[in-house]
Amino acid sequence: MKTRTIGFIGGGNMATSLMSGLIASGHSPQQIWVSDTAATILQSHRDHLNVNVSNDNNKIVQEVDVVVLAVKPQAMREVLLQIAPAVQQKKSLVVSIAAGISQTSLALWLGSDVAIVRCMPNTPALVLTGATALHANANVDEEEKDLAENILRAVGLALWVDDEAQLDAVTAVSGSGPAYFFLMMEAMEQAAVTMGLDEHTARLLVQQTALGAAKIALESAESPALLRERVTSPGGTTQKAIETFQENGFAELVSKALQAAKERSIEMSKQLGAD
């Protein structure tokens, strides 16, 4: 992959994270291009990442092997209609990290024969601990799948789903998921302050506990249910708290919340796309 040139159309936070991750993993900055409408963003990328910059999206397409679409979903149609002839001529692999834009819409704007990989990353990619699901259309070959996966793996976990519709569930679970954990952390912090801890102490305890729990879960082959049972002593404080969660419908509430997020993802795709 280090010999492939990669171009980002849109130089915002997620594109910055991907470029930084690629460079950290050994990809040459001179093999990376980025375009954006803001001159200050381009200057920042030139100064801090030493990548190639341009305000011309077609220039990016002409210079690279892989085009990563990182513009706002609302601007996607206009941008893609502009670069479609260059993408068709170059036979580029196109990787979209825009939420809510289906492969059907991308293909309608770019061309039905374009190789497209649609991805659903999440914000922890900003600190290189992201989780991304990918789906490729029928025009993407195995080499191109490996290339797309390696790009997203530069900022964390990357895995494939068999059906594009599953990306709506991915959006509900991992795309929106960081906010759910922040909500839990916020509630725990507030409860700790109510019980007498100062805000600074409460926040550090909650943050470190969240980090530790996630680390144990990642490094263990056991299910979350079994891990929970192992740290819950019969008749102890943890059991009392868990019982309180369960008696008040914690699992059902989580299920309803994720289902609502999934349904909203489907709605947004219809609103933003060309389906």
C-alpha cells in the first residue's frame, strides 16, 4: 500500500485522522493528497503533515490511485458530479466515509462501473482507536478491498459487512456508540459528585474505570456477560447496583435507543441520497 497514492477530498477531522494514521504507519506524506475549500485547512495540512494540497478536486483525482470522500454528506452530490469524468477516466477506487450516502447514490453520481467502498467510521478514529465497518460494491476486487481496509485500519479496527444495509446497524452501535458511553460516564460522574466526591476526582475515577473495563473486554475472549458475572460478588455492592439497573429496564432501554438510531440512519440515507 505504501506505493499507492491516496487522495482525500475534504480535509476535516476524519480525513486528518486518516492521513495522520497512514503517515504514522509508514505511508509517505508525498504519496498523500488532500483538497479542501478552506485555504487555512490546506496550509495546516501542508505545514503539519507535509502532504500535497490543492483546492481543485479534479487535480486530486488525477494524481492518486484511491479517492477518499470526506466531504459533508450534504455536499456530496455536487462534488461527485464534478469529479465523475475524472474518476471514470482514471478508473479510481473510491472510498466514502460520509454517513448516510448509499452506494446506489454514489454510483448514480459517479457511474455504475466505479469501484466503491462505503465505510462507517467513528470519532475515536481521531485518537487512532476507531471502529470502522466497510462494504464494497461488485466492482471492487480483492486487491482493492485490501487497500481500502488498510487505509481504515490506520486509525483502528476495520471489518467488513456482507450487506450494505448492515451499515445502518453499525451506525447505531459504533458510529453513534461513543456518545452512549459518554452519557454513561456523565451520569456516573454526576452521581459521584452527589455522593460527596469533588468533580475532578469523580471524573478521573470514571474515565480510568471506563478505560480499564474496555481494556479487559478487548483482551479477554470471554463475553461481556461472563466478565460482568466474574466481578459481581454475590450479595455485594456491585450486585446491588446491577440489580437496580436490570429492575429499571436497562437492557430494554439500550435496545430501544439503538433501534431508534438505526431507523434514523435509514431516514437520513433517504433524505441525503438519490434513492
